[in-house]
Amino acid sequence: MWLEAEEIMQIKVKCSETLAVGDGGSGHLNVIPIIGGVVTGKYQGIVIPGGADWSMIKSNGAHAFAKYLLQMENGEYIAIENAGVLNRDTALIRTTPKFYADEEGSYSELNKGVYVASLETEVEGYNVMIRIYKMR
């Protein structure tokens, strides 16, 4: 049986300079502040400044954890936590986003389901482009 997924949005993110925290014994921590961006695809909106990606670089790859906020075209907010890994051999970044939307709002369907994402860097004038897919 094959897994199927539908691309539901692209999030193009602008970041400020990386803040190097250093190596605390379990890897080198970098914090990358999120300063804005846009949401396109099935859902439309903007990325609110103030989130960040906390990347832990290890000898066998890297683990990323980003938490940020979207404001959708109707004014509603959606919070996202996006965790994943970088494969050093292929440079592919894969994540599993989790959405937090108002259960009474227009985007409550995002609270349900399984989501996966792929990340690309330096796309169309943005630092990161996240393609989010809902598994069927």
C-alpha cells in the first residue's frame, strides 16, 4: 500500500541572522529568529514576526524545532510547531508540523490529521520555503 499526500500550503519565511548559542555537550545550538513571511496554496496568510527555529547540529545530522504564528487572510491565527531532521548525506530536511487553530474557527480542520513537510532554503527571496502536505 502506498501513502498519499496532498500539498495544502507553502510557507515562505524570512529570518534574521543566526544566533549561535554553542555546544552544550549534546550538539551545537543555533537559534534562527523568524521575522515574517507569506502563506500560499489552499490556505493564504502571513507569518507573524517573533517565532524561531532552534536547530541542534550533531555529528550525524541536525534536529530542528520551529515554533511560529500565522495570521490567515480572515484575521484568524494559527500556531505551528514544526520538528524534524536534516540528513547530512542528502541535505534533505523533513519535518512533522502540528497546527493549533481555534476549534470554533475557519481552520479547525488543521487540528486533525497527519502532516509532513519538506524544507528548501533560499527560495524566491525567502530564507526558507516549507511545503506542507496532509496525509490521506
